[in-house]
Amino acid sequence: MKNIVLAAGYATRLYPITENFPKPLLAIGNSTIMDRLIEDIDRIHEIDEHIIVANHKFQSHFQDWKRKSNYQKPITIIDDGSTENENRLGAVKDLLLAMDVKKLDSEDLLVVAADNLLDFSFAGFVDFFKEKQTSLIMTYEEPEIRALQRTGVIVIDAENKVLEMREKPENPKTHHAVPPFYLYKKDDSVKIRESVAAGCKADAPGDLLQAMLGKTTFHAWPMPGKRIDIGTMETYLKLSDSNLE
């Protein structure tokens, strides 16, 4: 199983601190956003490589980070060629690029966004994957309608099978929000490629799931803890001042 980290965004809402430095490598306590994700995932037995998709502008920063890292599993940095927010590829095409460069069609894929912090382990996500034997998404209960209108929302059945997915719905059908964490089984690689070829939206990873529903099965794993999306300067400053170790 490969861990693909989508880290090619430009974090314009955090300017000026991210104008010339990648958000995933910003300091949080005595670590970084990226390291807090990788430290957990690196301990999962099934994972055998970390693949970081970054933009061209910040390649040197990620290569420096890789040289200083000391993880059990090897790290590959992929340059997606983009140089600014206006010519970014989008999360879905960055995933496809990783699949092409590393020839991953016969691999199960854990796909994570690089700008989130969790207070639980991805190990439970992988265990649920082995139990369900389908591709997966995470989910959590979001009580606020405004928040639901800014994220992906799913409809699930009693067995947590995903019946419907909508990105940023004006009228959310449920309170089951989804963060940008996915597990794709290797048999669904062809469905990923077919969905991209058919013109699915490329900006958000949830756009791919929405395009794939009906062609394959997804289950939703209820998050056992909290997730922090570091999407604003206010959120980052609160975290950086919180004395996290």
C-alpha cells in the first residue's frame, strides 16, 4: 500500500507566510504539519512508501525536508510542474500523476491532503479497509449547515456504504461531512482513470469520489477523533501558539 500525500497547493489564504514557503512544512510545535501526518502513517505496517506530490515552485523546500527526514519507509517527491495558483493541476490530476510516474495501478492507495492535523491514527482506517474490502472515505458529523456547504457531504446506509456524494451542496441531505482522506483499492485504479478521462472536476479529491459512485463501491469510516483543517491564518496561528509537542 502506498501513501500519496497531496501537497501541491499554494495556500493563498495564508499569505504572506505561504507566499514563498509550502504550508505543509509550516512549524507546529516542535514538528511540522507534514511530519505530524507522516509520523503516524509511517508506523502502519501495510504502508511501504510515501509519495509526496508537490508543485514546482516549492520543490527545493520538499527536497530539503526529505534529506532531513528519518522515516522507516522511503519517500518519493514528485514535481507536478505548476508554478502558481493559476496553473495548478488540482488534487485529482495530481493523484493521477503519481499513479503514472510510479506505475501504481496494481497498488492500494492511501490518499491524504497535507494540510490537516488529526488526533487519531490512520491505522484504524486501514483496518476498516481490510474489513470492508472496498474503497473508503472518512466521515464525521458536522452540525453546522454553513460548514457543510463548504465541504463534501455523503449519504450512507446502515452498513456505512456510500450512496451519494456532493461537493459543497447548497442544501445538504445529511450531516455526514467528509475530510480529504481516501483509500482506493487497486481494482479501482481503472475507475479512477475512466473518471478523469470522462472529465470529472480536478480541484477537490471529493470530485473524484462523486464521479466514481455507481461504478464501484465506497464505504465511510466514522472518524474516531478530531481533525483540524489548517485553512486560515487564524487557525494556523492558534495552533502554532498552542505549545504542541
